[in-house]
Amino acid sequence: MFKQLTEAQPDPILSLTQMFRDDTRSEKMDLGIGVYRNSHGETPIMQAVFQAEQRLLETQKTKAYVGLAGDEVFNQAMMDLLIKDTSAYGRAAAVQTPGASGALRMLADLMYLAQPDTTVWISNPSYVNHKPVMEAAGLKVKLYPYFDTATKQVNSEAMLAELAKAGPKDVVLLHGCCHNPTGADISFDDWKAITALANKNGFLPFVDIAYQGFGDGLEQDAAGLRHLADNVEEMIVATSCSKNFGLYRERTGAAIVISDSLKEAQKSKGRILQLARASYTMPPDHGAALVATVLNDASLTATWKSELTEMNQRLRRLRAGLTQAVRDNGSDAFDFIEKHKGMFSVTGLSQEQIIQLRNEFGIYAVGDGRINIAGLQEQKLDYLARALLSVSR
């Protein structure tokens, strides 16, 4: 049976990890895979999470099944974090999923179940998993213009003009903040315009928010999503705790459905649970239990928010430091990096230039030119600046 299979293409991001490990150069830099690293190049366990884990080890008495929906305390905490002060709060339901990618797939399956001929509109470019997950669920995918390669910012005019064509059988997928891969975020005015289009034309907004707290701040990063939730009858949300809680390997995420009533939202939740039963049955508990512990304890929540703020501020310092290092080497060609938000920026480098970065300088980045700002170390900013200028001349 399996001999007729063709070879799978290596994952464009994860395959870099092994290449980086095999590289013996001391100056090498991994700017590919999207994880936060501190100034020592380590991805630490946050103190709030560590304390919650100690508490969990002392108090947890069983490893019995939790249920198809996962940890309901966690589910409620995720809704509190995202939509508590909106009109949508009383007409929403959440399901714990194996990471945000699990949420994407469950919501895609739900859309296919409800309306098989759905077209999902995805920004060009977008997160590498968006298109394959939607297509694997049987949905059609259409790209809408987003990133201006000349200015390295959002082309709002082109984006809104194209989204004005979306209708009742369409879903518009938006990055809640810290756009992956570009780092260029839509403005609040764009959020308001998209909300108006959704109400006028009838498309379903779908927000993927995987980096809350890494952009302008925990509350500010959810502002656009909350405006949508306040003003549309129906929308869906995929959210992740990988980045802002540092729980990458725990696969902790949630899918949220907002409807015109709690009854309708609960109906959708029930169908997601049926879909989950036919796929992974129930999500892993550990990460969700940690998040629920942190967010339901005032002291741990305060510690977590403080740590998240410091991570956010460090990302800003790294962006400013890198652009200044490029300027110190005689160029303003990468000033746009300081204007971007979150973990990533698209540099504008070609695939050939990215390969040159790797071969000549030991700097590993994704082929589309994306670099992970959160993978930088302060003492290597000048080295990266000189390398960027060398390959871009």
C-alpha cells in the first residue's frame, strides 16, 4: 500500500532546526522557528507557570480523563482574557484544543459541516498552516492582498477593496495581532472597516490570535477582536497559549464560537465536540491546567503579566537595537523592522539571499524572508546587521 506514496516535502520551518543543530559555527543564529528566547538564547519556563506547576504537582490527585471539551475552567479563562467586557461574552462558547492549530482545524471542520462550499479568505502572505488546514478540511481558499513589499507595511486600501467582494458564503481570516509572518498589523480603523463590511456583506469573521501580549500589550492586542465581537452577530476565534505562556510543547489552545445567542453558541460547541471525538477525542490537560491556575490566582496573574510585559519590552528593544545596528553600518534599509510588532518581520530578502545568509554567516531564516526577532541575542545584533547588508547589496 505505502510504496506508492511519494516523498513528503520537509517542513519549511521545522527542517531548519536540524540543520542549525548540525552547524558547528559558534556565531550561528536560529531565526527560523517561532519561539521566544532570552538573552542567553534559552526558552525559559515563566515563573508564573513554574509556580502553577509546583502547585499542580502538590494538589492534583488523578490523571483520569477530563472530557471532550477539555478543562472548562481554562475555557472560561480564555473567554475572560479575550472578550469579557464585550457584548459577545454572554453568547459565546469555548472548547480547549491541541494548540491553536487544533483550534483552526476544529473550526474549519465546523465550517465544512455547516456549509461545505465555504471559501476562506486568507491574507497574502499568512501563517504557513492556514491554507493547508483549511484545504485539508475541504474548504476553498482565496488570498486577499495584505503586505506591501515596497513599504513593508499593510496595504489597507487594496485589502479593504478586495474584502468588499466577500459575501455570505465566505469567511475572512484575520490575524488578531502580531501578523505572522510579516509583523505588519492592521490598524484599528481597518478593524472598524472590516466590521462594517462583515455586517454589510454577510461574511463570517475568523480571528486567529496567537500572540496576545507580544504587540502593543495584553489589552491593546485584543482591541480589534473585541470591536468585532461587540458589533457582529457571529464570529469564530482560534487562540493559543504557546507564546504568551511559553507553553509551546504543551499544545494549549482554544476554539471560541460567538453566535447571536448562547443557545446557538452551545449548539456549535456540541458539534465541535463530535468532530473532536472523531479526531483526537480530547486535548492534553497539563498546559490548560497551568493556564487555569495562573489566571484564577491574583498573585500568579500579576506575576505572569509582569513577565509578559518584560518579554514585550525586550522585543521592542531588539527591534530598535537591530535597526540602529544597521544604521551604524551605514544604511536605513531595514528601518521598517522597528515599526513591526510581535515576534516576526519579513525582511524582503529573496530565497537566494536567505540561503546566502545561512551558508556564509550561519544565520538560519525561513525561505520567505521571515526572521524571528524573538530569537535574537543582544550581543549578536551587529553581526546580523552586517550580514543583512552583505547579502542585500
